[in-house]
Amino acid sequence: MVRWITIIVLSIVLVGVGVWGYKENQDKNAVLLQAENSYQRAFHDLTYNIDLLHDKIGSSLAMNSREQLSPQLAEIWKISSEANTDVGQLPLTLLPFNKTEEFLYNIGDFAYRTAVRDLEKKPLSEEEIGKLEQLHTQSGEIEKELRKVQNVVLNDNLRWMDVQLALATNDEVGDNTIVNGFKTVEKSVESYEGDTTQVGFGEATRDKPFADLSGEEISEKEARNTASKWLEKVDPQALTVTKSGEGAEVPTYTASFQKGNKNGYIDLTEKGGHPLTIMINRPVGEAEISLYDASEKAKKYVQGLDIDELTLIESSQYDKMGVFRFVYTQDDIRYHSDAIVVKVALDNGEVLGMSARDYFNYHTDMEVNKPEITVEEARDKINPNLEIQEEHMAVIENDVKEQVLTYEFLTTMDQTTYRIFINASNGEEEKVETLKKAEMKFNQDV
């Protein structure tokens, strides 16, 4: 009897395991099918958008009407952005494809810059037209290669999941026609490298991120000691240190720690050991110190960066934290791109975060042209309903990623504070920011 009961129980268990395994397999297949469908859609969308991009660039070259050229260039910018998004949705993270992504970005950047300028006053130059012709040829080559890959994918029913596996394991899994095709696309773009970074393309704020980092490369031991200092003297031996992999935007060391309910990390540049990001997490109690006292803690903390002339331009309170924004200042000109943000706990004044990534990315020695309009002329551009509290000279990055000299005005109206930037060359309103007057502290230099 016991034997039969055992057999029945085992049979039930086996059936249950079988059903569970079948269901698990079905669920797994459903996930894989969904991923495959997503990859296929992104690939075919990419191919379509490259076709469209090639056609639109060709159409823009044939146009003689400036009224039609601006919207056409805006359309090129839109399509190139969509194509870049399609690339980002493909499993190509382990396959070098950055030249093609950069090519798409540069086309969009050039098209946007040109579309928003007054083509009546500043039409396309012969050199810019020549570059458009070159881009038309290059996009045609990319289109041709992608069409070849698409034809094979459709005829041979190739799967993107096999591509992902091949890239992840570095094995020759299945037919790697897709991978080889994308490598061909990348090589065709690379052959043009340098040509498309001239007219219109090399004007972005930073072509090479973190190009002006100072100092020598540091060792892992030096990274530990530097990290310990910034993390308020956490024992260097208690830190876990890892090095960024190849292809990183900037080579870094990341040091992290865990101690009870407190943990944190810091990213340090390998060159010079500069702190880019610091973050410490712990429970924060009720506020015991004022926002002003916290700002003094933040000022003292950024002094460790050994950067002359940092100006505190914003002090904001979010729940139990104070957040403070500093910008680099030289010759009474504020450089808003060269920004550092510090987060301070209001329970005991401990610094729980700092981001200096923007400063080390953008900071460089640059010449600033003299303003072509006076501050009085710039002041006349401000809405008369606003009350001007302060005025400064400032360099900001505008909507087309150009560094421009402006007059910066701090103004108020109806209990609201606005920061307004007026272009110092042509008097145009470059940017308007809304600030909370009650949370602002001004004119506090480090």
C-alpha cells in the first residue's frame, strides 16, 4: 500500500515538475520572442530611416528656396535622431559602432544648427554645400550596406538573439552576417573620419570630453587614498576599487564602501585623480542646521578641489538636504558650463554628494570676445514688469551647443525669481530660468 502511495506521489510530483518546466519554457520563449521582435523592429526602422536620411539630404541639395530648406534641415535632424535611437535599441554594446553613432549625431547637430539660423542673412556657404554632398554620398554607402544585411536577414530568417549571444560569448554562433555587415558599415564611416568634423560639425562645446584634465595617471593605491579623503576618511582598505573598461568616456577608478546602514562610492579620473561623482547614502534625520551653515560646509568641501574662483550661485533646500551649485568665475565672468553641485545633510552638515563632472568635462582656457552691446542696452531687453536684483557677465551654452557671452540678470516678479541671459553680441534673449526666491543665496564667493 505504501509502495502505491509513494508511486502516486512521485507521479504527481513528476507531472507537476513537467508542467512547471513547460510553463517556464513557455515564459522564457515568450520573453525571447518579444526581445527578438524588438530587435527586428529597431533594425528595420534603422534601415528605413537611413534610406529616408539619404533622400532628404539629396532633396536639400536640390532646393533653391531658403523657406523650404530650413524645415527640410529640421526634418534631417529629426530623422538622424530617430536613427540613433534605433541603433541604441540593437544588441551592439559589445560591437564597436561608435563612428556610425557619431556620424548620425553630427548630421543631426549640423542640420539643427543650420535650420535655426537665419538662412536669408547667412545662407549655406560653398564649403557647407560641399559637406552636404559628401554626407549624401556617405549616407548612400551606409544605406547600401544596411540593405545588404536586411536582404540576408529576411531571406535566411537570421535571428538577432544569435547575434547577441555571439557578441556576448565572442563565439561564432550561427551565421554572423549581421555582425559582419555592421562592421562593414563602421569601416565605411571610419574612412570619412576627419572630413565631417570641419564645417558646422566641430563647433559643439566639446568634441572630446574631458580633453583638458590635468595631472599624471594615478595608481590603484593612490586612488584608494584619494577616495578615502573625499569619502570623509573611510579606511582605504575598506574600499572596493574597480577600473573602468575600454571605451569609457573617460578612464576612471570607482571606489565604494558599505558600513552598516551607510554606503557610498566615488568616481575618480585615472588622469590626475579628479573626483567626478561622489555619493553617500544613509538615513538623514531632521534638519538641525540652517541652509546658510550648510552652504559654508559645501564651500569648505569644494576648496579641496584646488580650483580658484568658484562662485556659489544657487542654494536650495529639498526636504532634509541642502543642494548648492558653484560655477567657475574668471575676470568677473561666470562660466555656467563649468559647474559643481554639492549635497549636504541638514541634520549634521555632512557632505553626502558632489558632482564635478561638468566642470572637468567643460573647463578649458578659452578666449572671450568683448561684448558688443552695453549692459544698459541689455537691461532694456528685460521685461519692464521684472525688477532687476543683480547683473553679471556670464558664459553659457545655448540651444545649439555654442558657448556665448551674455549678460546675466537676476530678476523678481510676484515672489518668483528669474535668471535671464541676454546675448552680449546681438541683444537676443538666450535663456530664462525660474528660481525660487526663498531658497536662493547670491553673491557668496568661495
